[in-house]
Amino acid sequence: MTTVPAEEADQTAAGATALREVLPAFPAGSALPARGLLRLPGVYRPQADTCLLASAVRRARVPVGARALDLCTGTGALAIALARAGAESVLAVDLSRRALVSAWVNAALRGLPVRVRQGGLLAAAGGGPYDVVVTNPPYVPVPAERPRPDRRCDAGTDGRAVLDPLCEGAPALVAPGGFLLLVQSVMSGVDRSVRLLTAAGLRPRIVARAMVPFGPVLSGRTDFLEQSGLVAPQVRKEELVVLRADR
């Protein structure tokens, strides 16, 4: 039975009635772990990176009975994937209350063992360590002069604002014998993630890749990306990578 902590019950009850968007069903065979996900306005919409990471979860052979974490959960799509892959308990963590409501409702409707907690890396570490950690963090480079960065995806001028502390803090999240699955764009420095994870005592490797067209966010900042040397001129695709880091 899916449960929500008492301190979050008020926000869940209030937000559940406000859910007004149902994500369209994905085609048969899609890597997305659930159809018809409910999403509050402003919550990150599952996209290609979600699908790629969900596929990696299914191939990872999550141990039956594992304690799992979905950090930056959004709609809870990956928390659902973890529960369906065999995790006994899943903690879904996000800074956004609307994301937590969306994740809790989506898991509850499916009868899956997902709890939610508001916060970031520190909040997640407080419940750890975990056997399996899955995260689709913000990794999109954003111009420094942008007045209001979108915390769902924007992560500083190099895309590393969340990735760096996440990779450095991985030992507080991943239990000995456990592993981390992390998705990011190549333009945000996969080599740096590998170096930081290795320095933290984990053994990272690339387990999935996908080349996808720019979405609306990247399409709206192509001049910045080209001027920063993050993409070649006229290139309008990005490579997504899933890193698996074993401890």
C-alpha cells in the first residue's frame, strides 16, 4: 500500500483535487514506465531522458526487496519503474510540492510502495543509504543573465549546478553493493561526472545512449549553446547518456 508521511498529507490532499493534466498515452513498447500519468502544472513532463533512464532501470536487475530512491522525481515515473522492477520500498524526493503530489497520486493509483519527501540531496541522504538510486536531475546549461531559471531543468551556465554535488555526494546515497543510475546530456560533461563518481569511490560506466532532437528548451537557446561551445553550429540534436555507478 502506498503511504505518504503525515506532514505531507495536507499538501497531498489539497493537490490531488487540483490535478488537471493527464499525460497522453505513450505508444506500445515505449520505455516510459506508466501510461496516463497525472501531472500538476509546472511539474517536469516525462521526456526522452525519462524513457532512456526507465529502460536502464528495467535492464539493471533491481534486487527484489531493495530500498530505492528516485531523486528529482517529477511525476514519479521512475519511482514507478523502480517499484515495478522489484524494489520493496521507494522514496521519491523533489523540491517541488506539486511534483510530490503528482508522484504520490500516480503511485497510489497503481498500488505501488512509494513514499514522498520534499527536499534535495540532503533530504534524500537523510533516508539513506539505498540499494538503488535513480535520478534525472536538472542538467541543461542556461545563460547567466536569464532572470528566472527553470529549476526543473536549468543547472547553471555549464549544466553542472546539480550534477557536481550529486556526484560528489553519491556515497551518502548509495549503500555498499548498491548502484546509482543517472541520466544527463553529453553537453553537460559526462567525463566530469565519471571523474567525480570515481573520486567518490564508485565505479561508473555508460550503460545507455540516445541521440534526440532539441526540445523547446534547447531550441530556445541555440545561440547561447553555440557561443559557449556546447554544441557545434547548426547542430540541433543532443546525446543523452545513462551512467551506472556501482559502490
